[in-house]
Amino acid sequence: MTLNIICAVVLILAAITQGIARFPKPQNVKIKSLNLRSVLHWDPVSSKATAYDVEYKHVDFHQWSVIKQCESTDKTECDFTDSIRHHYNVTLRVRARSGSNTSAWVETEHFCPLSHTELGPPSVTLEVESRVLYVSISDPLENSTNQSLKHYYTQLKYQVTYWKEHEKMIELDPSPNTSIRLEELEPSAMYCVEVKTVEDYYHVNNQVGKPSKVDCKYIYDNDPTKVVVFVVLSAVVICFLVIGCFFLVRYTPGYVKDLLHPTWNVPDHIAEFLSRSSEELNVRCVSEEKFDAVSVLLDDSSRNTSSVQSYEQSNINDLIASDAEEDRRKN
């Protein structure tokens, strides 16, 4: 009786073993982790109606736990970021099954997110001013929460590499600073910058993260920003002057006329002086005309002729005096 039971158990175990052996197991099982987002990947099994189970356990324990979102999944990947804390050191395993057929488990190597995740590229912004290149660095973000990786890696550093186009690269020592100033750059040249994240506390074997996108800036001999600002300000001032002149001419024409053609009055003392000079000139002209009295003795025959001449001379004198008086009145 006991022998029969033992034989039955052996046959059952053999059947189970054969069933497991016949069903193929997942291949190329590996973990990909970037910025603390961790995903288990594997190649699909050839059977159409196949489901997969994923489990994990701490390296110091023997009990396996099911990752619920990856139980009986038809996908060939399992995102276990939210199931395992970042500081846990774990082992994962995956198997394939179809109906009553189940494959053997395939285990991964030990994995700790903080130590094994790959650090993504930081964001880099470049600005040029007076032959100086300013490099601004933004921390890479944790994929699931968009939180800075400095929340988990307090000793996060950045390695800046820059070079003049088509020349040798210059690599700076890793620094925790997120603002870097590159000086003594040659003018009229193109400079390029690349930044990598460095973490040497948890990442013993993989200290350097992915490089940022290469960004280049042209170093001008003169700062183009100042030229642009000057041109813009000049244009604004000219526009205001033109608009001001338009409104001045449009709404205050009398003021503009007085401004362009001012009225000029002769000062009082100069006008008085000119008036006096004119009067004195007229008086002087009249007073300068002197006449001498002449007595002529004539006989009776010539007396009548002399009387006529004397009468004509008197009329001439009266006419001259009348003209002088009229000129004086006009002045």
C-alpha cells in the first residue's frame, strides 16, 4: 500500500515536471530602469493564449510576493515602480502559462532602484553675454512623480563638457552647482555644451548618467543684445517724436506759427532814439538853408522889373518854408 502511494506521487511529480519542461519559459528577462522608473521586460512565448506572472522577494527573505498589476498579464513587461520602494534590494521572477501548462520561473539578478537605475539627462539652457557663456542646469525628474532626483540623491553633481566647434573637448570637474559660467571664450566662434549627471554614493559602478542634448551658441565679438536694445529704444523715441509733432501741428497751429515766425518789436529806447534823430535831421536840413539880404539900386525904368523879381523871390522863399513845414509834420 505504501509502495503504491509512493509510486503514484512519483508519477504525478514526473507528469508535472514534464508539463513544465514542455512549456517554454520567457527569454531575455531583464530590468530597465531610468530615473527610478523600473520595468521588467521579457520576450514573448510562442503560444498565443499565454499569460505571465511576476513576483518579487527581498534578498534577505525567502517568501515571494505577487506584483498584483502583473498577475496573469498578457503583456511582456511589468512596471513595478510603485510596488517596490526605491531603497529595497530585491529579486524578481517571471513565468509563462497557458491553460494547465506552466513554464519554469526565470529569476533576475539582485536589483536596488537607487543603485541600479540609470540617471537621465538634465535640462540645459545656454545664454551668451559679453563673450561669456552661462549654463543653467535643471535636475532630472523622477518619472512617476516628476520630483527632482535631488530628493533621493543629495550628492547629485553635474559634469560639464564644452568645446569650440571642430576642436578638442574641455571637461570640467563634477560640481553640484546648477549655474556654470564659461569665460575667456574666443569671439566670432561657435561653442557647444553637454552635461551629464554624476552620482557616486549609490551608483558605485554606474556613476555617470545619460548626456544632455548638445546645445551650441555663437559667441559674438560685440554683445548683440545691447545693439538690439539700442535700436528698439531709438525706434520708440523716433515714433514718439513723430506722433508728438503731428498732434502739435494738428491741434496748436497758432503756437507753431509763433514758434517758427516770432513777432519782433523794436525796444522803446531804440524807437525813441530813431524818432529824435529823424526830427533833428529835418530841422538841421531846414536851418542850414541861409539867405543873404541884397539891396539893388535901380533907376525908374528898371524899378518895375526889380519889383517883379523881388515878388518872385518872395514867393520862392514862401514855397521853400511851406515844404519844410510839411516834411516836419510827416515825421
